[in-house]
Amino acid sequence: MKTVAVIPAYNEATRIAGVVRGAKQYVDSVIVIVDGSTDMTEAVAREAGAIVIRHAENCGAGAATMTGLEAARRFGYSIAITIDADGQHATADIPRLVDTLKKENADLVIANRFGRKNTIPFVRRVANTIGNLVTFFATGIYLPDTQCGFKAFGPKALSEIELKMSGFEFCTEVIREASKNHWKIVSIPSKVVYSEYTLAKGQSFSSGIRTAAKILLRTFLR
């Protein structure tokens, strides 16, 4: 089965090459979705060997992820690995996600940043707990790291996934899709490296609260 890495990227010119080259060691191809970037992300990603799809405007992490997954379907890939562009995830963990997908006959494998002795800031631990609880209320599924962008989609999940939410709330929407379509989900520990750069690029606590509010409103007003 052909495997592709899908990397949404917004102004990641200083990090994207390392992520692309790291992922290329473990997958057949890499697709980078340049989400309205105003820096050299597109050129750097191409030079590193990625297939590049560009959004003319910044549409959000969820929209960029869906563009990449749709491209993976159209190009005939069976497995898609989504990974953040800022370098926080270890591309060396990609084979473990793929192997788990196959051995466990799973449809979706989600990396768990809290399953190893990673150094994770307290505010991120709190935000993640809130995200997990919101996801549980919205989907009925509890997982240890629902907000992690490092995921493996198997053939069934890749063929059925349809994301409507454009921002960071898409992580909860993925779990909702899993519940609706009866996917088998497996969570495995993974390495993560936080720095001032990655903390600045991710959700702040206040934006996380706004994300949670959007998810709950969408869930209960459907």
C-alpha cells in the first residue's frame, strides 16, 4: 500500500525542509499544503522534494489538512500520515504508526505525546485535557491525546474522511468522523519536542477555549 505524508504549513520556511526530508525516509511521497504563506515555505518545500499544493489565502489547519487528504485520495495513496510542519513531531515515529495501523487492523492511529517521558509545558497539558474532555462530550470517545496532529489514516478512514471545520477544531472533528463511520482507533506513545518556536506556532490557551466553544456549539446546534 502506497503511503504519503501530508504536511499543512503556514510560514514554516525555516522548518519545513527538515520535516519533509525526515518524512521522505519512511513514505512514498510527501505533500505539503502551503496555506497562504507569505514567506519562502513553498520554494523550500519543493526543493526538499515535496509535492506542493498552495492555498491562495490562509484557510486554517483543518482546511489545509483536508486539502492534503483529498489530494492523497486523488493520487491513489492508501495510507496518509498527517504531521505538523514545525518539527515538534519525530518523523522516525512514522513507521510505528504505519505498523500499528496494519498489525492492529486499525483505521486511525493517533500519536500520544503524553505516553512517553516528554517535556510538555503545564499549560499545554491543561489545554490538552480540556480538548480531550470537549472531544468526549462531542463524540462519546475518550482518547489520551485527541489534539495531536500526528496521525495515520488507513484506507477506510482516508476514503471516508470529510472535514468541514477549518481551524484547529478539526482534530475533534476527526474523532467525530471516526465515531460516525465506526473506525477502529488506536493510540500509541510518540516523541515530541517543544521549543519557544513550536509553542508560539500552536494554539494559545485563549484560542483553545474559543476552539472548544466552536466545537460544542457545532455539536449541540446540529
